[in-house]
Amino acid sequence: MQGSEPPIRLPRGTHVSVVGVGYVGLPLALALSGAGYPTSGYDANPARVAELQHGIPGVETVTPDALGSALASGSFVPTIDPSVLCTSKAIFIAVPTPLGADGLPDTSALESAVATVADHAGRGVLIILESTSYPGTTRRLLLPKLASALGRPGEDFLLACVPERIDPASHQRIREIPRLIGGLTPRCGAAASALYSSIVAECHVVSSPETAEMAKLLENSFRNVNIALVSEFWRICERVGVDVYEAIRAAATKPFGFMPFYPGVGVGGECIPVDPVYLAWFARSIGEPMSVLEHAISVNNRMPVDAVDRIEAALRSAGVRLPGAPILVLGVTYKPNVRDTRNSAALRVITELQRRGAVVSYHDPLVPELLVDGQRLASTPFDAELGKGMSAVVVLTAHPSLDYTLIRADSPLFLDLAPHPHALPGQALNGAGMISPAREHGT
């Protein structure tokens, strides 16, 4: 009935909730609370909620001051009580959708979140999926449970997919990043767009949740494929003695049809190693395998092992065997200037080095402790003599805050395997990121 339809626009002061207040959900919750919507942050993990209640963000994109201000004002309330969903007029689902132990999509946290929302949400609510998943998730996984509990979509409740977009190494705020809006019905899309317009500067409404879901997977699959391409290109450049960075810079002078990507030891973070697998898995499930994407995933997955092969070959050339060799790793986060080690390729390099018998230590100014295969490592304090006594020093993540020249001077072998997107000719740590002895490049 017309009178029972949910409103298109929610006025400021309306209570909303975010389900899952981690890497995606916490910045979203603070943006909503800052825009005038009293926001509950529901999470099923008591330890996570306790952390937030004590003012510890635990994510790169939120400062303690921002969280503390929202807590002090009462505009954001973290909780383990799902009953807050009963009075929420909008509910955002932002739970992890990782890969399982079998390397395939794991939507168990999402399924649990949807069941909780279905059990507690009231009619007239706007429900938005921010979690990344395969095309059809909103319609086939969320809709049946929600419709069973709440009634007719577009009339008794509203449902849309708005895939998250976060760049943790960037200074961009949520407001500055355009968002895609895929409503189940035009009314659903209009309501989601109206609400997001209060926290972001630019919304793009697409025709369906499937379009939004597919676009999100394409964004990160595009990066995965191009990183794999340039990683294989790097091998060829090394073989023929070409500076890979000079070649990339040269190609980037073309003002159309090219975008630079940079080689490293693999992909990391929550998105780039994971989202392409969702797309490849979905494509196979409908009988349309994406061979290019599957090959790119394979290339990026083997890059940490390839990195250790490079290290072992360089040591062998210097007359040193890898088993028993002391190796110092510099940088263990998945990208520079972030504290995040999730899916970091550097951790897989360390694991493979240890598997082959190397004695591994590390230094990272952003990661004081590290757990690798159940073994806890502590970051070695930084000083100019850090490289002394090491068989090799290996840069895996190049944090700009570190003066690598201090370490390189006393390192018998300095191996730079980290991407250097801003390197100028001769300014990559060892001359374009290729393996080479420190003594050949001076200080």
C-alpha cells in the first residue's frame, strides 16, 4: 500500500546502524554520525566492541581523536546488542567477505549478518550491502531472508548494494570518493542515493545491484591483472638489462590508453588478492571462465615464492647458501605508509624464507610485532649498523620514512624487491628495483 512505503529521504537525527565496524564499517559509521545520524555500531565480536569503546580505532583510516570525539558526543555507540537494529531506519552491512581455507569465497560472516538483520529489523527500513561479494549476492543471498521477515522489497523495506571504496594510504576522506548505488528497485536506489549524498560528494546510480557488484569486482580485478602483467614484464626487463622503471615511465608519456603499474613481490590487503577470486569463481560457476584473470591471480600468488628464488639466486652468486643465512627484511605491511599486514605478500616471503632454512628478522616502523605461522617476531630496532652481520637485506615494502642508504652501506648484499612508483632514473634503492650487491651501487 502507498501509505506503508518507506520514505525516500531520511531526515537528520534518524537512528541508523552499521553491522560490522572494522576496516569498512568504522569509517562509514563515523561519516554517518558526523552527518547528523545517530549511529550504532553493531559487531558480534565483543573484543572489537570493547576496543572501540576504549577509543582504539584499530583501522588505518580513523584517528583516535575522531573516534573519541564521536564517542564523547554520543553520536556513535559501539555495541554487541543486536536489538539496536530494531529502531534503525537504515542498516549498513559491512562485514568481511574473505577467502576460506580452500581459497574460495567465504560468505559465512555475511550470511550471519543478514540473519541477524532479518531477525531484528523493522518494516520500512533501508538495508544497504557494503561488503564486496559475487554478482547476485544482494538478490540471491540477502533478499530471500529479508523478504521472508520484512515483506515486499521496495514497498515494505528497501534494499541496495553500495560497494565500499577505501584507499588506506590516501588522504582521501569518505566524502571525496564517488560511490556506486545499485538499488533492487528504482525506489531503493533513490533512497540509498539520498542517504549517501549526505556523506559523499558524488553518487552514481546504476541499474541494479548486480551492476554495482560486478563493477566493484572489475575495479580490483583490473589492478590484479595489471600488477601481474608488470611483474612478468619485470622478469623480461631483468633478462635483457632494461631498467623496468625507465620503461614504465617511458610508456606513461603516452597521454591515452596506458596507466602505469609497478612490480613487487605480490598483492596484499583486503581487496586486491580477494575480489578477483570472487569474480573468477563466479565466472566459472556460470560456465564462463576468465582465463586472463585466473592467470593473473596465479602469477600474483606465486610472486612471493619467486621473490625467494631471486634472493636465493643472489646469495648463491655471492657464495652463500640460503639455509642458515641471516636475512633482514625491511617492510612487512602490504603497502607503504599503512600499518595493515592483512594478506601481505611480505609475510608469505618470510614464511617461504623460513621454510627454506633462512634465519629471518625484520624491521618495520609501523609494525612492532608480527605473527608468522604461529611464531611471534619483534621488529629489530633501526640503526645505521642494522645490516651488519646479515647475509642479505631485502626491501619488501618501501616506507618513505626509512633512510635505506644507512643500511645499504654496511650490507654485503642489498636486495630491493619493493615497488617504487615515484622513483626517478637512478633513484630506486638499488637502481630500478633489480637484485644487486650493495657494493656495486655505492651509498
